[in-house]
Amino acid sequence: MRISSRHDLEFMERIQREVTRADHDDHYYGTKLAAVWERARETTAYAHLGAYGAQAFHALPPTSKDRLKARPLEFARVSVGDALKYYQTTGTTGVPTPTPRTTLDTIANTVSVAEAWRPLLGGTGERALILLPSDIVPVADLIVGVCEFLDVPHVKAYPYTTGISDWDRIESVWEVFQPTVLFLAPGVLLQLSQVLKRRGVLDRMRAPVRKIMLLGEVSTPELREMVGRWWGARTYDASYGSTESGTLAAACPHDRLHLLSASNHFEVVSDGAVVPARAGASGRLVVTPLNNDARPLLRLDMGDEVSLGEGCPCGSAGLVVTVHGRGSDGTPVKGVRVRTRDLEGVVYGSGDVLGYLVEVDGAGTWARLVLERDPAADRATEDQRVEQVGLRTAERLGFAWDEVRFANRLPVTTKSGGSQKSWKRSNFRVLEEVPA
């Protein structure tokens, strides 16, 4: 996070005051919404808007992600060449979206996340190993900025950076640096665990690790419980958001995601109407990021189905959000639309595995689930676990596998992280011929 002027410093201090306030009233949101509205009027997409008013804001139709992705630069108020940083979305759900960011964008998002994570990372003695990409996508840059803001020693070592980092290099860095916190995607964690298990060094490598922060992909409670047991560490679903919107929610020490309500104005589409985000509400999340500078967005419909709650033991006043994913997401399997979160709840809730692959026929009438066995697991229990997976699939997903089997290894693309893969392309394979 770059601070190169008095203006940047004062902006950072203002954002810090805002996100650490105990409450945010109607006046706060009115002032912030008026400012982002005026920035939005400088863009082609929102140039037709008149003066800000609460009535005008609530009359504005939500901005769909499809509209944003179709003409992303029409929503920018600065040119790509005038922004400090240029990113793109990974394109796992479509065409990559250009995303320029100014210094103010970077400061605001970093400070918001850092203050949310301060109870997790703000103590002394933490050392962070960041196994996340920093090319084109912003996730590793964000974690570096958070670590700098919280004075957490850190190192980046993405294991798929050809010619720079590989597993041998990461192991040598680990031996010296002794990280207490890992930042990585769930798929990368599975691959890392596999490598260390097969090398017989997991017990030694996990010794200093206290926390694992998962980002970039869907992270189910079942997966977090499984890998947390392997590592003897607390595992968190670290954040929720997107490259387009910025970070919208962050984890607390009780592994619950809290909406970052000081930095965003949240609403929910429920029964076709846009309603305020309140405890007990459920529907599609709609967000107006309050500090977006390069690309201000008004009432962005995230497309994600969520449910909101309160009363977290951590004491945070921020609403607890459970993200269920897009209703339109998923892949048809035997007449059922299967989503990542639902399938992985079955796979990782049925015993220790290092990954999975779904194989289907072209007509979608036959399906096999291939599970990568944990080398430390007891093979004598595999028949029982196959039966358990079948029962859980029928109960939770509503269909039956034609076959469930274990394999020693699956393609690395099933575990290489959201920066390198699309779930629908890497965890699913269409077979030209299926077993008779």
C-alpha cells in the first residue's frame, strides 16, 4: 500500500476512523452515498444521473454484473493509464474484466480489511506466508498491504510461478521463515498438503502454523475442518468479495464472515424487491462500495444468494453473511444442477481426501466421482467411505453416482487455485465413452 503524499496519509487516517467506528447512522451513509454518486456521474455508465437524493438512489435499478462485464470501462472514471494499478478478474465465470485502481482504492480496501482482521493478525509474533498470485489479480497485493499495515512480517511465494517458486523453494523458505499464518486458496492448500504428506515432512512443517486463511475459492466448513485437523491449526474462510467490487466481508476469530458495512452499503433482492440488509434477510446481495474511486459502482447486484444474521460471539456489530453462491451457477449432473459448495460439502465431509474429479457423459445421464486418496488414510475403510459418499449425495444433492472410486493422484489442475482454474473446467471431465 503506497502512501506518497499528505493527502494519501489523511485519507488513510479518515478511512481508519470510519471503519473502526462503533456505529454508522443514516447521516453517515447519506454523506458517503452522495459522494460515490457524484463520482459515478463522471462515468459513461452513470452520466445520465441527476443530483443525488435518497429517493433517486432507491429508484435506481440495480447494476447487473453482466452489464458491468459487457462494458467494464464505461464504469471507470479514470483511464487505465491514469490508474495506479491495473487488474483483471480471473475469468473463471466468464470473460476477464479490466479493473483499474487508484491509490485511494488500494488504501481504502486495504485498511478496511486490515482493521477487520486485526483481532486475528494484530498480535505479536505473527509471520505470514502468502501462497497467492500477484500477477493481474489483486489478492496477493491486498494481503501484502494488510500485513504492512498491521506490521506482520511476510513473504510471497506462489508455488505456480514457473522458474521462481516451486515446492522445493517453498520448503526451504519455510524452514528459515517459520510462518505462523498461511494465506492461500483451498486448492493450493490441498496440493501443498499432498506434497508435504508424500514427502513425509508435514508434521515438521506444520509445527509453527497457528492459522490458515483461505481466499480465492469456495471454502466449505467441511473442508476447513478436514485441513485444520491435518495441520493442527485454526482454518478460516478469510473473506468474500470480488475484483470488481473489492472486499465485502472478512472473517472474525470465530470463523464467521462479517459484512464490511463501514465501507459498503448493502441491500438484498428478496422476492423481486430490493430491501435493506438486515438480520434475517436472505436473497441476492446488492452492494454500493462507498470508497471506490477509479470505478464507482451503484447498487451492484453480486448475483450471489446470501443469508444474513447477527449475534456472533466475537461481539462485532457487523452482520454475519453466509454466501450460498449464484443460483445460476453449477453444472448439470444427472438432471441436478450441482454447485461447488454443495458438492464439496459432501466430498470433504465424508473423510480425508486430497481432491476430487467428476466424470460425466455427454448426455449428462452417467456420472462418476473420483476421489484422491490421502496417503495416510486407511485403505481398508474405502468401501465404507464410498457408501457414505453415495448416501450423502442422495440426501443432499438428490442423485446417485454410477460409480465412486479412489485414485492415487488426480491432475494438478484440480487443486491449483482459483487464479489458474475454473471449477467447471478443472474438476469436471466429459468422457467420450463410459463403462458399460
